[in-house]
Amino acid sequence: MELPPQLRRAVDHMLSGTTLAELATAAAALSQRYREERRDGKLHISSDKDALAYLAVRLPATFAAIRASFAAIAAARPDFAPKTALDVGSGPGTALWAAVDCWPDLAEALLIEASPIFRAWGERLAAEVYPPQITWRIVDIAEENIDCAPGDLVTLAYVLNEIDPDIRRPVLQQLWRVTADVLVIIEPGTPAGWQRILTARRQLIESGAHVIAPCPHAYACPLQPPDWCHFVGRVARSRLHRLAKDATVPWEDEKFSYIAVSRKPAAAAAARVIARPRKASGRVTLKLCRHDGSAGEQLFSRRDGALFKRASRSHWGSSL
């Protein structure tokens, strides 16, 4: 997946004039902080150098994960065409760019971000990308209520892990209260991230939400540790991205877990592919989460006809 051209150009412009040495040092520290899922009361972004490192190495990967989640929602709910969006913990607006790329008719967005530095860089990006009408608010959702009109699309991406476990439940209650239609929660694709998604999933189902992706059912998750449910968003690395991470491969896989729920039910898929397909001549093996609440591998061969053709075209994360 590539960043939309307009966003790519805007990011490149923001990064112009930054030395590679400074960028690499800040990117390494930022990546380490995200990998450790550090929760110490400090914001990940505390300086302009941190923000630039995020634009270079984290924005593309985060965009890929969010955009893949939105694609699954669009497939499950082709009638969904949000006009208003609320993004909590928005950073420089990553989820907004993914939403506009998926639903071009999005007209208004409220972005909530606790970091003034992130907001400043997000406003600079917005000035070049020309997104929908944006309102920014600096709000710490751990300590303050979200006071706004419900949004058609509400997102919480890579934020739940930064919230103290004792207050996650009331934060999710707030988010569901201000959701007019679809709420999406995205976390790093780690076992710990998946557990946070599972907890949020249970709470939202108890609140009356309808699961629309990725799960094809509302039963208890059939996967058991050490297994966990996650997906992969592949993003093309720019030259600067590769140099900042001292990488040689021109792409990067961002592992993520997510849950999308709605106030409206959607037609459930028969199954979701929850691992990379294993393909061979005349056959393909898929690991599936099924509509009946079960999960497991299934072999498809040419004898399965049209179903085999669909299975052979599937990818990690697609519905079947």
C-alpha cells in the first residue's frame, strides 16, 4: 500500500531539511517506545524531532493498518458513507487521511489530541492535503469527557494501550456514546494488543453494538493463547523511510489487531481469513474464523470449483 500521492508529497515536504542522522536517532527511540508499549504518563511525542520521526516511519505503517481496517468495514457495510468523523488520539491526523481515502465524501472531522506538538504538525499537513473541514481539540481523554455531537465514524487507533487499564472501560463508554454509526478500535498486532481488543469487544457487545469486522460472529473468540488474532498492513517505504530505519527491503509489514462495531447490523461473512494463506499448485489452505464461532484451517482444491477460485484469490484479512 502506498500513501495517497497528496499526503506523500506533504510528508516529504515536512521532512525536507531534516538531517538523516537526527531522523534516524529519533526514529529508533520512537520505535523502541512503541515496541515496549510504554505507559509512563508521558506522551510519545515530546519534540518536533519526535514528530518528524513519526511522519517518516510511523505514519506510513499506521496508515496502512487503519486503511486495511476501513477496507474491511467498507466491504461489510457498502451502505456506510460517513459524512462526519471523530478521531480520538489522532496524532497528526493519520486516521483522517485513511478515512478520506476510503470515503471521499467525508465532510467534517473532529480530531482530539493531547499533544500540542502533534496538533501543530497535523495542522501543517492539513494545509497541504486539503482534507474535509477539521476542528482540533487538545483533550486528555483519560481525565476529561468528550463533549461533542455523535460522529458517523469514530476511531481510536493505537491509543488504548496508552490508557491506564482502570479507566479504559469509561473511555470506551464515552466513545460508544458519541458514535452515531461505526466505532473502530485498532491496536498493535501483539498478544497484549489482541487482549485489549478482546476486552473492548466484550464491553461493546454488552452495550448492544453489532460486530461488523473482522469477526464474522459475536460469540467468544475461539482462539486461545499463544495464538492471537491479528492482521498485516503492508506499506511501501520511501527512500527516507528506509534510510531512517537502516533498512534494505522496500516495504514494511505493520501487524495490527482491530474491532469494528456498529449501531446497525451488517450481513455477516461466512468466514474471515486470519493468517497468511498457504498456496500450492491446485490447492490452498486457509486459517478461518467462521460464522458459527469456530476457527481452524481448511483445505481447498480444484475440486471445490468456484469456492477454490475465491479461496485462491483471498488474502490475510479478507472475508470468504
